[in-house]
Amino acid sequence: MLFSALQQDRPLQLILLLLAVVTIVIPVCNLVFAPGSALYFSAYTVSLIGKYLTFALLALSLDLVWGYCGILVLGQGAFFALGGYAMGMYLMRQIGSRGVYGDPVLPDFMVFLNWKELPWYWHGFDHFGFAMLMVMLVPGLLAFVFGWLAFRSRVTGVYLSIITQALTYALMLAFFRNEMGFGGNNGLTDFKDIIGFNLQSDAVRACLLLFSGLALITSLLACRWLVSTKLGRVVTALRDHESRVRFLGYRVELFKLWVFVLSAMLAGIAGALYVPQVGIINPSEFSPLHSLELVVWVAVGGRGTLYGAIIGAILVNFCKTLLTGLLPEIWLFSLGAMFILVTVFLPDGLAGLSFNKLRLKQS
Amino acid sequence: MSETLIDRYHTFDFVKRPVLAGELDISHRTILYMEDVSVSFDGFKALNNLSLYIDSGELRCLIGPNGAGKTTLMDVITGKTRPDSGLVYFGQTMNCLAMDEPSIAQAGICRKFQKPSVFEQLNVSENLELAMHVDKRVWTTLLASLNAAQQERIDEVMETIGLQDMRHQQAGVLSHGQKQWLEIGMLLMQEPKLMLVDEPVAGMTHQEVDRTAELLLSLRGKHSIIVVEHDMEFVRSIANQVTVLHEGAVLTEGSMDEVQNDPRVIQVYLGDATC
């Protein structure tokens, strides 16, 4: 079923091919060629591309829930940040006694706060497997509880969007507090190793990019499969006509719930891949602004296509890197302009544009 | 003990036929009971102590002027609106007021809406597939694929509603009449025991109206059907039993001729048309 869905989806094939090339070529060139060679990609480029790929995965997760399920989540960044924190906690525990205070168990900020022992929720994070489980479980659980309550009470539309925004804002305020035990304002940083390998080394950075790319490709295929199943059609139907689907005998709230949970888990994975590549996670990742920017990525790329979200995320972030470097003060204006232009002239985003062109060529 | 022996309304347990949960019991021929149902919206009584009984296999037409409570009545049966008081039973055993919309739909009460509400982004065949009477839980839906019998059923229904050549058309591009037909097709796919059909011929051409009447007549006996319609000619062509609603209550019941000659009906409803 996935195969036949792929065959019809030309733009998706193209994006998959591009992603595969990027995922393989950049790390290999970085490791094989010497600096100065024309084919060499610097360590900076490698982490930058790796970061873009995690953003693309985040955008993909939003497109699944917004583009197909019709739930405009304005707090998707919360799940991303939670996944990031879970990874950050593992990386903190990996530091061991190499911290500034040299405590073998407690991370530096806890020693600084005069804490004597590790809070219960930090236990287990020294195991990589456990931490990876939490990367998916914690965002998934939060989405489950939140979605269960919201969808059962039939909260929809703009009200739901605002509540999700409030959720991420509340989490941001909570994580800012030192008593929470997540490093407060400064967050978690100063990471050294990941499963015993030095995070600063070229090989590890190349591997992180590779894993980000693989995670993105796998998730893209999984999401494409999901929307081509009958469940995908039910979800599309309820996006357009929720009560009608209910009268057909489907428990609409459960369908929405599972898609929402899946999307939160994908966002969590994206966050976990993001943190080791940028080297820090702090509460500002929960900021509602990040979640809103994410909506712009998906809108620019085109929602409801999956690959559109990926194009949008990479393109907007590339512009961001370029503009914040050259003319930092105009970045926010251009982001706003981009959003307005796309909404007015390209309601289907860039994906809509490319799709129309492909169709024109065929006919 | 003696009290229960004297009590003429007491039924002893050994007389009662056990009915499995979720099973429709129509041993008394009546498929739908509505008793003393009242619904009010901000003081306006949309339904006022309405009582209505539908026999199994019957095709019943509901008529009445605008605001008589026809759509509210359908909302109550399908669980969309909760009445302030009254009883609604599906068969002998199923209490509709204790069930939510999906369970009522799964129990076999299916509804066609006044405004055609097909899924415009999906094609004709997919619309029918979603309506199909199968296990509709999340995981089974995720892994569901059409078997030969199901595919055949979809083809059959597509033929019945005359859309067999448009199976891959998006429902959004269908004409109004075709959307109405697709809705009826979706209703058929659900294998309903009781069909609620709200204004099936609104906006249809003459030929389409005739075909709809034919279709509904062919379903009589196999399904119990309640049709709400304004088109009197259409109602006359299909109904043997007509119920007239007025101000949220049943005004009268009977054959089309009886009803049309009832002075009260003429006064509240047909009166306007004749003078």
C-alpha cells in the first residue's frame, strides 16, 4: 500500500531522494575529504544541516496533526522541548565527574543549588535506552492526557489552538524555575559524550546528521503510509466534517487522540536529535514564539502534503540563517512578510505551486 | 411476596427472554419508541411531549411546517440533542438516551442530513468505504483493507445510486443531486436498521426525484425508514403512513388522504397552500 502511494506521489519521491543524498553525502564528504578540498563540508555546515533536518521532522509532525487532522496545534514546540530535555538529561548524566564541581552523580546546577541527592525523576536517565524511551513517552503521555481531556469535551478550532499555546507557555514558566530541577534559566548544557563518544568530534557530528536524516526519512514514509490507510481517510474526513464522521459510528475523539499522540512523539524525537547537535536545551525552547514560527514553516511549505512541511522548514530556516547573519534586524519582518505573501498568493504553500506545475506538464 | 403476586404489572424473571447487550429486540414489531419527549432551546419548545412509534420495516413520512420540530426529532434520535424529558428506545432494550452518537450509529440508526455532507476531499468510492458497516475502532481501521465481498458491496451500491462511472471523482466536484445520492449510498453502506432521511429530494430534478422515490420504495420492508420531506408530491408517491408534526408535537397520523382531509392539518399546514 505504501509502495503504490509512493508511486503516485512524484514530489514526495523527489524529496525522499534529495533527503537521502543530503543524509549520506554531507557526512561522508565531511569525514573523507580534508579541509580546503572543494568537496569538504565544514563541521559548522554539518551541524547546521543536521539542525535543519530535525526542524523538518518537527514540521512533519505538525503537518500530520494540522494538515490531515485539522488540529492547529500552537504548542507543538512543547513536545519538541520535552524530547530535547529527556535527551539533555541523559547527556548531563554522561558528564559524570567531569563537571566544574566534579560531583560524580549530581549535575553542576544541582551542586550549585546545594542539592544533596538526585531528584527521583532523574533516575534511569544514565541509561541510553531508558532516555530514548522517555524521549517518546513523555511527549506522548502529555499529548495523551491533554488530548483525552480536550477531545472528549469536544474542544475544537481556535479554542483548542489557544489552549495548546497556553500549555507550552505554562511549561516554559515551570521549566524556568530552579526548583523544578531542570537547570532553570540556563537549562542543560556543557555536554561531553553520547554513548561514550565525544560529542565535539567530527565523526559523532556526522553520525548525528545521519541519524537525523534517517529519522526524517523513516518518519516521512511512516506518515505517508498512515495517511494512505483507511485511518488516514477517516482523519481527513473528520478534518472537514467532524460531526458527520461521528454519525457514521467512528469515535472521533479517539482518532484525533492517537494522531495527536503520534505527532507529539515525532516532535519529541526531533527534539532529542536537535539537542546534541546544538549542545544546549533551555526553557526558551518552550516559548510560544517557536511554536508559532513552526506554523509559518508548514504554511509556507504547504500543509496536508507532508513533503511541503519539510520544504518549508528547511527553506525558512535557511533564510533565517542567512538573514540573521547579514541583516539581523529585518529577519522578523521578512518572516511576517513571508507568511502574509504565502497566505494571500499561495494558500497551498510552495507544495501547491510545484504540484500545479507538475500537473501542467503532464497534461 | 404476596404484593408482587397481586401486582398485575409485575413480570417474573422466568418469563423474560434474555436479550444480549447491544442486540436489537423487535419482538413487539416496534423498532422505535419515543414517549413524552420534550426539548426546549432557551424557553422555545422545539419538541413538546412528543410520542411516536415506528414499526419494523415501515416507511414513515414526517411532514409539518417549518419549525415543527422535524430536524430536532432526528437530532434526539441520533443522540445529537439530549431531550429535557422523555424516553427514546431503539427496539425493546436499547435506551438511545444513554448512548452517544457513535454507539447509536453502530447500533443501526443512520442518518442522511438535510444539507448534503459528503467528504469532499475523498472520492466516491472512499466515501462509501468510510460508511461501510465494519468494526470502526482505531486499530482495526488502521489495518483495514477491502476484501472482495466488501469491494463488491461498494460496487453494488455505486450502481444503485448511479455513480459507478464516477468512482474516482472527488465528491466535491459532484452536482448537488449526485451528492444527495452519494449520501443515500453512504446510508445504504451502513446497513442500517432504521434510516432517518432528512429532505432527500431537496434540489433534485424531476427524474432524480422519481428515482429517489423508487429507491426508497425498494428499501421498504428491508429497513425501517423515516423520511422528512416538504415535497408533497414526493411524500404522496412513497408514503402509506404519514405523521404531521406541529409545534413540536404529533398533530395527526394516517394515510396521505386522511391527513390531507383533516381540518386541523389544513388549518396549520396545507391551509396556507390551498387559499
